[in-house]
Amino acid sequence: METLMSEPVQAIVAINVLLCLSLLFPFVTGVWSLGLPGFMAVGAYAGGWLTQSAGWPVWAALIASAAGGALSTLPFGLLALRIRGIYLAIATLAAAELILLFFSHFKPTGAVMGLTGMPFLDPRWIVAMAAAAFAFSGWLYCTRLGKAMQAAGSDPVVAACHGLNVPVLQLSALALGGAFAGLAGGCFAHYYSFIAPNNFGFHRTVDILMFLVIGGFTPVGAALGSVMLTLVPQFVSELEKWAPALYGAIALAMAAFMPAGLVPKNRFAPIFRRLRPPPPPRPAIAGQAGRPGGADA
Amino acid sequence: MIAQQLVNGLMLGSVYALIGIGYTLVFGVLRMLNLAHAYLFMAAPFVALSLGAAGVHPAFALAGGLGAAALLGMVLYYMAFRPISSQHALGGFVTSLSFGIVLQVIVVNRFGTLAKPFSFGLALPDIEIGPVLLSGLQAASLVVSAALMVGLLLLLKRTRFGRNVRAIAENDTAALLLGVPVPRNILAVFALSSGLAGLAGLMVALRFEQIGAYMGDHYATKALAVIVIGGLGDVRGAMAAGLLLGVFEVLFQAYAPTGWSEAFVWLLLIGVFLLKPEGIFGTGVQRREV
């Protein structure tokens, strides 16, 4: 319990939950984007610079972080429209490297020396934001938009044949992921008060991706996976230096025996079904045919 | 001056090419990216170092490192690729990465994160050709990589094994139906590709005389760029792109502002993806993803 109450643990768990949720929607929609560290870096640097040099209040800077993260997904989105699967993963890895390379040479944010002097953000706020992001993801996952995203991810061709606008869905999932990652970056910058380009290396994607694979591709899975796996090395201190290997071993075992992860099903669906009044009878098929997007949540 | 830079570029490029060939061979037969590759690259010199420290003759220690990499490649296939179904969305991507991370953490906990000296006292005379100065090791590794690349091309083009591998790359079900021993050949490809990674790792270790648990990361991401630029699954493309990237990187480092040699690789990679996704030679294996 003591471990749970300590501030550094709360902060790291909440940031990891935000990051894991940021991977969730792109992956659910079939966009294998590994640009996460790039988006996070954009959010961290945007928020950090705004409070440190431009004198913005922290809350405004965090909004800017999320916006910056979402905006930085645009060029990635252009890639996503052209290529998919493993190819997209490699391309987004490259794009994230470019973003980091930019920050390692960009003088106003301290280049490789990093940026420091950001005001401190109470970790309770980070936890609150992570909880809000979790609730929002759970809600979104149950809406028609969320279901459309899942459909686009499981088979883009069939989804398109059913009238879903797959590229728009993928771009919005990417932007949502970027916003979460940017927010996480902003929180990171204001909790640790120091950021440098090598905070945002490939290792961060690796850990988060394993949380997601082990937890399962649902909001509950993502949150559960990241909370549990972040906490394990905190509780058993001998495990700390073996933590990445532990994640790796669990991911290997899960892929062989439980390929869908711990929580493969959307646990929120029954709750929302109960809350929502039964849908009115649908008009004739003809009225549905030409509807673009279908994402009218 | 420029001749010396070209030779240095070829040196770097041959390492990229060797790693890239390994990646591309596995991608060819399985359609999955083997991300553990970089970690096998790093593991081979550490095995050689441990053997050397245990008093084994340097030549056998190096051979042991190479053998260990090939063996680990086969273990990798059984642990990370064999058990998962082809329906698994992220398939070998996550599992091979996990395998590699486990290897890396073992090395970090056993040897620490600091660089370790790696020297087997292999004294080879320096060679001077006109303005170009080559250390004996550089010359040896250039010769070895050139011989290996020619050998690999012959292996893939001229032997039964090579024909099988190319058949599996085109369509594994059809190959199986025609009597190609697919699982056995895939295992051999894993051993071959991991052996190449191990060899590249040993070459880098001997040249810089120090090794670290993170030495693979840099080369591995560059080699990803190499296989994409050369065309995924295309061995000749990986060789050419590897050598080309090595030369360009060294030239950029010598004559362009800092940071551009890195940025160049990534920009080229994204450009190839957008304009010519089948690779610069256009011969990467094309198969419709279903």
C-alpha cells in the first residue's frame, strides 16, 4: 500500500497508462504506428517550452501538449494512407527518429542538453488525467465510432464495403493516440522538470507495446496491463533490473498460449448496453446505402 | 582523402549489408520481421568474450560466438515464431522483440551497461594502397564480407536449398505441396541469418575493440532502413542498399553538418516507402497480403 501511495510510482503508472491508451486506438484501427516516442517528445517539448520560456500556466501548456501530439501525427497519417502493417511500423519508427533528431539539434529547446526548469505538476493531477483518458477510451470503444475503428482494423476491405471511411477512421485514431501521447509527454515534462531527447527512445515503445499485447487490445486490457506490469518491479525490488526481461518472457508466453491478451473482450459493452435505451427501429435499407463515414457516434 | 572515405564507407556498408541480408532472408520466408536480429548481433561477441576469458583459443572463441548466434537463431525460431499462429496480428514482431529484450537484459545484468574491451590480439599487418590505409582487420573483414555475399548469391541461385528458400518466399503453401521441406528450410534460414548477424557483430567488435549491451540498436535500425530501401525480401537489394548507405553515411559525416548523415537515412527510407515501396531495384518479393 505504501508503494501505491508514493508519488513517483503514481506518476509513472499514470504516464504509462496514458501511453498505453495512446497506442491502443491506432492499433485497434489497424495502424501499426511506432511513432509514440515522437508524439510524446513533441508534447513534452511543446508543453515544457511554453511553461518554461513563454510563461504559460501548466494546464494551458498541457492542452497545448495534447494538441501538439495530435498535430504531429498528420505526417504519419500521410504515411498510413499509403502503406500498412509491418511497412508502416518501420516507416513510423523512422519518422519518430527524425523528430528526435530534430530535437537533438534544435537550439531553443536545449538540443542534446535537454530542457529544464518546468514548474512541478502534482502527480495526483496526472492520475486524474489518466483516469479521465481511461474513462473516455472506454466510452469511445463502445460507441459506433469505436466499433467502426475495430471493424476497420480487423478487415479494412470489408469495412470499406460496409460504407466505413477507413482512411478517416485511421487518421482520427492516430490523432487521438497522438493527443494521449502528447499529454503523457506534457505530464512527463512537468513531473520530472527535465527532458532530453534520449528520454524518448525506442525502448519506451517496446515497454508500452508489451503492456498492450499482454493486457489485450481493449481499454481495460491496456490499463490493466500497464498498471500491473509497471507495478511489479516497484513491489519486488529485486525484479527491477530484470523488469524488461520479465515483460519479454510474459509476452512470449502470452503470444503462444493467450494470443488475444488478458482482456480480449470489451468489458464495458454490457454496462453501456444497459444504460442506453433500445435503438429505434431502423428505416429501410435504401436510406442507409449512401451514408459516408458511418461514424456518427 | 575521398578514396579513404569511400573505403571506410564500404566497411560500414558491409556491416549494414550483412545485417540487412539476415533480416531480409527471414522476412522472405516468413513475411515477419525478426526484431531479435539486432540482439543476436550483440550476443555473439559477448559469447566470444566469455569463451576467451575462460581460456579458449581466440579462433575457437570467435567461432564459438558465431555458432552461439546461429544456435540462438534456431532457439528463437522455436520460441518466438513456431508457437504463434499466423493469424496473430502482431505475430513475430512482438515475440521476436521480446526474445531480443530478454537476451539484452541478461547481458546487461551479467556484464553491466559499460563498454567492455574486446581484443583478441589478432595482429595483422597494415596494408597501404596508394592514398588508402587499411588496417589488416579492415582488409580481412572486407574480403570476408565480399566472399560471403558472393557465396550467398551462389547459394540462393545455384543450390537446391537456395531454390527451396526462394520457393518458400514466393508461396510457402505451394512449396510445401511440391515437396519442399518447409519447416526444416525455415530453421536453416534462421541459423544462416543469425549466423550472419553474429559475424557482423564479431567484425564490429574486433574493429572497435570494445562491445556493449546496446551496440546492436544503432546498426539494427539502420539495417531496417537498408532492407526497405533494397526491397523487403530481396537479398541483392539488401547488399547494394547496405553498401550504398554505408558510403553515403561516411561521406555525409565528413562533408555535411552534424545530424544530416542520420536524417538522410530516415528521409531516404520514407521517400522509398512513398515513391517506390517495392525497393529501389523493384525486385522485392511481392505477395498480396490477405
